[in-house]
Amino acid sequence: MKYSKIIATGSYLPEKILTNKDLEQLVETNDEWIFERTGIRQRRIVAAGEKTSDMAYQAALNALAMAQMDASEIDLIIVATSTPDAIFPSTSCIVQNKLGIKTKGTFDVQAACTGFIYALTTADCYIRSGMAKTALVIGADSMSRIVDYNDRGTCILFGDGAGAAILQASDEPGVLGCDIRADGAYNSILTCDGHLYNGEIQGNPYISMDGQAVFKFAVRSLTAVAKELAKKIGVDLADVNWVIPHQANIRILEATAKLLGTDMKHVVTTVEEHGNTSAASIPLAFDCAVRDGRIQRGDLLLLEGVGAGFSWGASFIKY
């Protein structure tokens, strides 16, 4: 039986740093209030002219360097993003062109903050079925482009960045199992419904969120999907070395860890430095923990995310 295995990770963060102190100059808030409620101290912001595809491309290059692989060996690219360069072509096609390669397929997936889990699940299916041998999976978002910096409920949360993983067919288990879910009945609690219609913007082009509703839904859904998937594939949660969650808010991370019976010392957190980078947050945190030596080959990992839609999902990985 063929498995897909993660052979390398990569990430990229823009140079500009927006601190909580900086936000004090833009909106009625303060560093202590933000940190206490979110665990965030700062976030990165794309430069003028810097696009989502630029960040995705840099994350891809870093993953390729770790794998010591030429880009021409990739035969599938999937980019998870809510902030594409354009309505079309897909951001994945733009990344493919920047890499200077041809692939069997390339496409974007849009599942908001759960995007990387959706993309990883899709790549795993492609490899297991024999439709691809080597897949480049990227989560990248320029959230600052859709944030209203007059709205203190949302502008404190989001940042920009990209993370990538390279999956390859293997005879040894890698991705042990994935589960993705969605329930459109909750579509109104986290939205950005602005869109072009006859050349004009209709709807709200900025993020709108019911924070309390999102918190409750996130904790409940993340806990349930992780427990159900673990039971389905025969994994003991006590054996998990590292949980790598979507970096939404430290309170969500702590509440979910408690319900899973996981000590926070086994949870990879980057939210303090990065904020919520949406589809980029899981691969960004993954790459950080690989490069600083926390995650080692053979470790059992739980990746989980939740986002607008509402969408959510989890994956167990033998790294």
C-alpha cells in the first residue's frame, strides 16, 4: 500500500512587523488587553506590491531546499488561500510559473483557516491513488488586505505569511489519516462577503466576526474531530508528541488542549509572534518546530484547524 509522507517543510514571513503598540496608534486598544485575550504580541504585514503568490513561492523554495530537491520533481501543486492574487488564474498556477516548472495539475482550495488541512488531505488522496508522486502543498494568506484597521475586534488578530510542505509517495506510513468537515449553517459567524459585481464592490470587503460564537464552535469542533479521527485510525492521543493547531487565539489553543488531555508544552504555538495567518498558520508553525529541533523524525503529530464556512479538520502524521 502506498502512503504519502512529508519529506520537507518551508515557510516565509514578510519583513514588516506590526506590534500591539503600533495598533494602539490606529484603534482604541492596548498591548496588555490584546495579549491577555489573544496571546498575540505582533504580526507580519506584506509589503506594498507583495502578493500572496510571492510568499507562497518563497515558502516553496525553502521547502525544496530542505528536501534537497529540484522543483521539476513536483507533479502536483495545491495552494490553500482566502486571499488569492486574482479571481483567476489560480494562485497555484502563478506559483508554478514562478518555480519555472510544468506539473500534472495545480489548483487552489478555499476553506479559510482550515485550508491547509483540506489541501493536505487532497494531496494525500492524490498520492495514495497513484495520481501523483510528489506534491507541494502551500498555505498562504495576505490577511492584512481584508482587515479593517478601525475594527479592534478583528485587526488585532490577523497577520500575513506562508507555509509549505512537500509530500511524496512512500512505502512507510506518513499521513496516517485525515478528516475534513464543514457546516454551512454557521456561515454568518465569520465572513468576508465583499465581491465584484459589474465592476463594483458589493458586500463588506473586510472580515466580520462574532468572536464568542467562533470560540465556542472552534473548541467544540476541534476536540470532536481529533477524538473521532484518533478512534477511527487506532491512534492513542496520549502517544501524540506534538499538536500543531491553527493559530487562531491562545485561548482556543488552551481550551482545546485541555479537552484533548494534552499539556500545552506539547502544543506548538507561534500565535504570539505571527498572529492568525489563516491557511498559513499550521504549516508555518510546523516548519518553525521542525527547524528549531522540537519535531524529530518518527514523532507522531496531530494537525488541526477550524475556519470560516464553517470548516474544520484534523490529520495524524508520522513525521
